[in-house]
Amino acid sequence: MKIITPSAGTPTRLKDIFAGFFGKDNFGDQLKNFTKNKHVLFTNSGTTAIYFALESLKKLSPTKNEVILQDYTAPSLILPIRKAGLKPILAETSLKTFNIDENSFEITENTLAILVIHMFGIPQNIENLRDKITKSDKKVFLLEDAASSMGSEIKNQQTGGLCEVGVISFNRGKNFSTLNGGAIFTNNEQIFQTCEEQVKKLRELSTKELTNQKLRTIALTLAVRPFFYTLLNILISKFKYKEVHLDFESFQFTNFQKKLGSSQFGIARKIFEKRNENGLFLYSQLKDFSKVTVPELPEKNCFVCFNQFPLLLKNPANRQEIVNKVLAQGLEITTLYDRPLHKVEEYEEFREMAKNTSLFQNSVLMSKQILLIPTHPLVSRKALETAIEIIKKNALAMP
């Protein structure tokens, strides 16, 4: 039996699980110190956290209704924008940074916020966005989506704590996981108070739901480890996201999760450093390989905590073949989102855009060419070297 290392995994320890039942909750204080923000509020997911943040921004600028975000990103980000009664405005994706192309959109009188997404853990240049807002002479908020970048830093400041309001996700597959969950960060008293009112209204999980959550957390602790992932792969595959979500559920972040997160936070720095080490190794080995494109990394005063390492195959004709060959050697690499947002048929507001083949060509290109190599601490250096060897051997020249 070939042991398979999964594409995502946070190494939750048995002592963390034990702490979830019997430990202490210092998670809020730990995260305040971590992000250097005065306030932190917990929710059941990053999606709920973004929704509450948007609701708070609406109260501060009630005449504005548009939120700008890049076209190639998680489809689920449309849901909290919709639920808040706001309109998503799509921007192009940069093929240099893989984050939003700062020159591809205009700020208007209707712009409420720019959703700053640090794709794959790579920090977005926030100063460029602030300069753009200043030049527009309009009041526009920056809402920071650090769902996939917990641990990444800009000038010794953690992503998630850089803007008026920020969000981090603790869902499985993120840089730091408590099975699910999210947090809102802010230094703004008005934003905090509005979000706090909403958080207080979240429903509590029933006794049965709490029991299921604890059992699922224990199961996930085992499932992300290569031996158990391989052994239980058929069962685990049934729980992977395969469809575009059209709604989301909101409920309280539990005390079990807070205590688990508080314990696991003791090794957070080691987790982040390993993700950085693995990502930089992949970057060093692939940046000069002519048949792929890798993202341009920030050069100064930044620490990149890679959620996964992205690359674009310049000729993606055999992309799935490469995925299969790497998997056959024991490492699960993925192709992420198969469509940019404007091509998601389930989202009716983009259907007319989808007919125009000239729109968002970079984002379309990314959806066709991207490969993601895992960087989490359970990935061995040998597995990464094997993946690099297969990519270099099998990548095709440009068509």
C-alpha cells in the first residue's frame, strides 16, 4: 500500500484534543497579541465572519453597496456579500502575484469595500491599495480576508490584522485548524460593537451537534496523517467539497474549539515556519523552470506562510496526468477552483459576463493552468523533491 500525504493538514496533537475537553481557554488573548488588534470575535466559519464584517461596514457607509474582489478566488466569498445585500464587483487576477490586479478596477461612489485576499498565503500589497483609495478621494474600507494566510506577515504585522477589519479561518485545510471556525479582528470600536451584537445572536450547538463536532475533530486529527489518510481514503473523499455552495450556516464557535485552539497555538510558530520553509524550497526549485510560472513573492519585510504552493503550467494539456503521477508517488496535489467567479453558472449575477470571452482572461488562464503543491508540516522533503522531478520531466512546452 502506497502511503499518500494529503493536500491539506494541520498536525493537531492528542494533547490538543485533551485540552479541548479539560484545558484552559486563552485563545482570544493569544490571537489579540498575535494580530496586535484590540478586539477578536469568534464565529463558526470565515464566511460568517466576513458576513458580519460587511454588515458592520454597511452601517458606517449605508449609501454604498459594492464590494470589489478578484475573479479567481473561492466561490464561497460571493455568499456573504450576497447575504449582506451587497453587489460583488469583479477585478482581474495578477499573473505576477496571483492576488488582485490593482490596476484592473475603478473605485466609484458605490464602492463600500475592497476585499483583500491573500491568495495561497502570499501577502497582497496593501499599501498599493491604500494609495489607490487615497487617489480616488473616496471613503472605502479594506476588509482583509486572511482565511488562507494565517502566519503570513507584512513588516512584522500579521495578515488579518492589517486593515480596518480582518478575518481568519480555522477550517480544515487552513494554515491553523480547529476543524472549523473563524475570527474577526479590528481596532475600530464601531465595527467591533456591531459585530459583537451579531455574534451574541448566534445559536448554540445542541448536545448532539457538540458531540458530533468533538468526534469529527478526533477523526480529522487522524485523517490528515498520511497512514490513516491512505487507509481511510475512500471514506474521507466523501467529505471533500465537490459542489458550489449556495448558502452557509452560522452558529457559535464552541468552548471545545477555543480550548483546543489555545493548546495548539503553542506550536503555531513551528507550523508557520515549516509552511514557509517548504514553500520557499519549491519556489527556489521552480522559479527558473521555463515551462511553469510561479508567483512573484514579496521581497522585503514579509514572511509568507504558504497555504499551498501555486504554479501555472504554461501548457496545461497534461495537467491531470501530472497530478496522477505525483499521486502515484504518494503526494496529493490539486488543481483548486476549476472556474473563475464569472464562470460559475450557479451565480446568476455573472451569467452575462460568462458569455464575454474577453473578460478576466488572466483568471480564466489560472483556472486552466494552476497546480497546488501542499506545504503543510506533514509533507516530507523527499515528497516535494519527487513532485518537482515529475513536474520538470512531464511539463510541456508552450503550445
